[in-house]
Amino acid sequence: MIRLKVQGRAESYELNPSKIIALGLNYRDHIAESVSVKIKGFTTDIPDEPILFPKTPNVLIGPEEEIIIPAFIKDYNFKEPRVDYEAELAVIIKDRCKNVAAEQALDHIFGY
């Protein structure tokens, strides 16, 4: 559970998402610096199809909260310890929906 401000709304909201679907390798600079590209030999082209992957809701933190790196991550053999810098945009869907036409998609968004 996390309490966040939502753009365009005065009050903050408690959010408890059931799932998080992330979009990966979606801009060229990020692809070029990606470990998977370097290790697995993928190209640095933006993929034709979106790369979607799940994240668990417990990974959410709010603005100014401390980033806690789990102990098991420290066991990996990285050349240098690091936390990747990224900006994330969360789109909050306000109701259950399926097969929504593109022109109606914004009607189902609560906020960002």
C-alpha cells in the first residue's frame, strides 16, 4: 500500500495495486546501457513489439522514500554496486476493462 498524489487532483490517494505491468527497453539510450543487451547480445534497436514484464506491488515507494536494496542483490557479481536511475510513469486505471477502443482508453484512466 502506498499513498501518493495524483496529477490533477488536490488530495492524495491510498493505492494498493494487484499487479504492476512494466514496459522495458522502450528508448534507445536505455537499451544501449542495458545489462541484458550487453550480456545476451541483443541489438540496440527499439523492439518492434513492446517488452512487458510484471513487478510485484511491494516494490513501490513514494517520493523521497529510501531505496532499500535486498541483501540477495549484494551477492551478484556486479562490476560496481549501483542503483539504475530511471523515471517511472504510473498510469492508474480506474475500473476493470478489456478490449477498450483506443479512442475510449482515456475514459478509463484515473490519473498518473
